[in-house]
Amino acid sequence: YTSASMTVGSGQTSKYALAVQLAGALAFACLDRASPVGLLGVGASRIHVPPSLSRPRVLQWLERLRTFRYDEGTRVASRIHELLPRLKTRTLLVLLSDLHDPEAVPSLQALAQRHEVLALQLQDPAEARLRGAGFLRAREAETGRAFLMHGRKTPADPGAAAAKALRRGGIDHLLIETDRPFSHKVRHF
């Protein structure tokens, strides 16, 4: 989840900051159940921490995730393809992403054929609620492509299409909005 689109935020908490919090909470919950925890960053920074039962190791990678670059591209699909041969036993994998990588869903579907996969999609309010905003000039965070749109028409939401495809592929999906309470949703999920 270390990518440029995750660092953009219109509120107090960016998708990236929320993803780091969620990663830490999920990691410690797994450690409490004696399940090894690892980390694979899917941005350009190529973070990879092998699974372990070490609390200090989790704290180390959480500290490392506190710093990031605003211009990282997403490489979900390629990182999943690198990871697949290394997974020898059935594994639970949790993806924390805004699902802006169009190649991510087919890769996750391939991964879900042999492993348990959960996708936690993070969404900023500006991505969902632009209606009535007039004309907007914007730039896509990862590609840098500029575009002009009208606030009455929402742009094609790649996250919504991805969520539908994930469910069809047997992957559990949860939408987490950065401006709304989410802990009860995650606990229930």
C-alpha cells in the first residue's frame, strides 16, 4: 500500500495513515493468536518483511512505514506474482489498498485460488462525493495525468469495479472510508 494515490487525502487522515494503523492493529491481533505476521509493500519502495512472531519486528516495520514518498507508483500485480512461488502453505493475505491498480484484481483472484485473501479498500471522501462541485481540474496521483471533469458526473470509480470483481473471485472485501468510524466494521469483518 505504499503508493502515491494512498498518500492523497482531503481530510484529517490520509488513506496511507489509516492503512498503517490498520496494518499494525491486524498484525498485533494475529500475534495474539500466535500467527506469524509479515509485510509486503506494493509501492516502488519494495518493502518485504518475512513472517515472524516477533513484536519488535512489527514495531520496526511500522516505524519504517511512517516515512514514504508522494510519487511512488503501485505494483500490486507484480509484487503478488513475486510472492506466489514463496508461499508454500495456505496463507491468509490482507491487502490494504485503494484498489487503483487495474492489474491488481486478476492477480488477487489468482492468489485466492490457493490462499485466503481479504481486501480492505480505503476510500477518501473526495473520491466518492464530488457531486455539485462544478468543474474540477485534477491530476491522477500515480500517473500524473491531468484531467478536467464536472462535479455532477463522477469519474469511473475503479474501486467499485474492483470490489465487484473481487467478490466474484471469492475474495472478501470491505470498504473503509477515511472520514467515518471503521473499527466496528473491521471487527465484524
